[in-house]
Amino acid sequence: MISVVVADDQELVRAGFVTILGLQDDIEVVAEAADGVEAVDLVLTHRPDIALLDIRMPNLDGIQACQRICRETSTKVIMLTTFDHDEYVFDALRAGASGFLLKDVRRDDLVHAVRVVQAGQSLLAPAVTRRLIDTVTQRNAKPASAARLANLTERERETLILLARGLSNAEIAAELVISEHTVKTHVSSVLSKLHLRDRIQAVICAYESGLV
């Protein structure tokens, strides 16, 4: 059973997400919050698998709540926003979010996102992916970030480049002519060596360092 805390300051929106998720046999909404402070408190209390956070909330916004949750717990965060051009997308992902969806997401896609993130993968709405890449590529590569890549093997660097291009494990395996199991090993090694939570942060690191 996947446990979830839902946080959104709009009661009707929050109730909609709670209802959709609550209808699933493998998902349980353990608590709901109306602001960022309450969201953090509930996550610390219930220790859910997933926290679904609105990016704009009173008292404590979603980014700050995400930072605290990712720093103090193993709960994975999926951010929600009304706007695909939200200027906080990059900051939210840097804070440790594992997924980013628009609030007009279809119910099946919302449920899918919870399951995907719980399984240890990352998920971005296509419009958010474009925003992320545009934002990162407009920034100068940072020498400090580039230096982080020094510990990677050549094959791990190749894996990181393909990750940053949006390839799945199966596609990376085909590109490098290796097994999916070996790809998973390389991905895990990249995340461990670079001290990253997930694939999204790996993509950010690749762009920031100038590797891609």
C-alpha cells in the first residue's frame, strides 16, 4: 500500500486529488493539509511514501516544504502547479522533488505518477521538461559542478548523458549495447557518486556541469 499526504490550500482541488487517489486499491491517503507548515508536520508524523504538494501555499510554500521533507525524511515529493511556466519549477526540482505535474493532469496520469515515483523513478509533465531544460541551459556551466563528474567512469558519463537526453533504461541499453540490468547498475552508481536523489537531479547536474 502506497501512503500519501496531499497538500493544497484550495479545498476543492485537494478533495479532488484525495478522492481520485483514495479510489485506488494500492494507494491510501493518510492525511491532507491546507498549507505548507501543516504539510511538513503531517509528513513528519505519518512518514508517508509520497507527499503531493501544491507549489504555492500560504505560511510555507511548496518549495520550502519540499526542502524540509526531503532533508528530514525519506518521503518522495511530487509537486503540483497551475502553470506550466511556473518560475519555481527549477527550484522545486533542486529542492529534491521527484515529480512535477500540472493541476489539470488527467486522473489516470496522477495515479500513474504516484506509482512511478514510489517505484523510485522520476516523472515530469512534458511542458515542465521543456521549461526545465530551457532554464538550465540558460545558466552558465559551473566549474564546481563539472568537478563533481571527475569520479565517474567513462561508461557512467555516457549513461548520464543519455539520461539527460531523456532516454529510458531500455533505450540506454540499446544505445550502449548493454543489458538493462547493467544500465540500472550504472544509473545507481551515478546517483551514489554524485550524491543525487533521483534521475531528475542527475539531469539537472548534467546540464549545470556543461556535460550536455
